[in-house]
Amino acid sequence: MAAKKRTGYALRTMLGDKDLAGKATKLAQTLIAMTSGAVVLQIPSPMQWLCATHHFSGSTQVEELDVDDAENSSVYVADWLRALAALPFAAVLLDDRPLPGKQPSETVELGTYTPITNVTAHYRLIAGMRRKDAVSINEAELRGAVIPDEFWIGTAPLPSAADFYVTHIPETAIPETVLDQLEKLK
């Protein structure tokens, strides 16, 4: 991945690896087979994936990455998504939460990732963007909120009203507390 110093080359190399793509497809097939409901594919946003791989180009400065770099990288992600097109996902959610110590200087809006929104539209998938405390859906007025981990352990209130919620129940949550908190969602 470090063969070239060009921004995005490491990400392009990783996403272009056929063996890795095959393993991702098999994993997704297994997970889809285990569920009876709709499955949402959550992957890093192109900017976050670029931040995670940029150091392979020899640079340690993610602050130098900009909206144009993210948009260019979205082409590689869109190509990678085409390899998963046969799988019955309901939506693709781009996770734009920054990795620890890898905060880019610019925020990239979902509309910037035209190659991805074109691919998802072609395959009739919903495209969305997850941020720290909100989720937006491409070309829709729906707004989601992220329920924080602290809600599931009983130390934080439910976020303000939203059309839908996205959450993760932490491993440390006590099952009885989780059940009590689920009642608050009704």
C-alpha cells in the first residue's frame, strides 16, 4: 500500500484487493443469513477510511486531507460497494465518526460522495451518513439520532425526538437495565 505516495493510493490498494473483498462478501453473507430483518451495511466514510490509511503513504498529517481528497476516494469505495451489490442490504451507512487521533480538518457532507450515492441509488439502497450524535439519509427529510452507550447503562437520557435511532449496546450493560431502557423507547 505504500508503493506510491499519492493521497488515496493506500485506500485504493486496500479496497482493490480481490481476496479481501471476497472475505468481506463471505462475512456479509454469513451475517445476512443469520438475521430475519433488514440489514444495514455500516462502513467508514471515505474521509474516515482515508484518514485510517493515509499514514501508509508516508504522511502522518490527516489535517492535510480535504474535501476533494474525500470525494476522490469515494470512487474507490463505490467500486468496492459494487462487489457487494448482489447481497440484500437495505441501506449503506457511512460512519463519519473520527478515529482516535485522526480528526480531519474538514467535514464532508454526504452529497459530496456522488459516486457512492449513485451506486446506492442504482442498486435501490438507502444511503446515509452517521456522525457522532446524528444520522442523515440521502435526499430525505428523515433525521436519526444516536442513542449513546450511557443510555443503556442508565446514566443518560434518551436523545431528543427523531424519525429513527441508531445505537450500540455496550458489552458492560446489565441486561435488566437494557430491558428497562427499551421500555423508554416505546
